[in-house]
Amino acid sequence: MSQDFLIKFQCTKCKRINYWSRKNKKNTQDKLELKKFCKWCKKHIPHKEMKK
């Protein structure tokens, strides 16, 4: 797959990039927000999609 579809997820509390994922930008235009585990905060915290 192309790297054009890679997105980064950033912790909303500590602002660290913890996860990478892929999405089809043609089907989902809005930014994703998922509740993921942050290993620095040691909690499940919402992670927002950020720019490349």
C-alpha cells in the first residue's frame, strides 16, 4: 500500500504520537478520534488524527 493513506494518532493529553494507521481518504474525509492506550500517561485517552 501507498504511504498516502498512512495517518498518525496523537495523544490529546501528552501530545505524543503513539499509533499509526491507514484510512481511505476518499471515503472518510473527517479526522478520526479513537480511544487508545497511551503508554506514557498509562491510561486510555482519546487520540486524534494529526497531519503528516
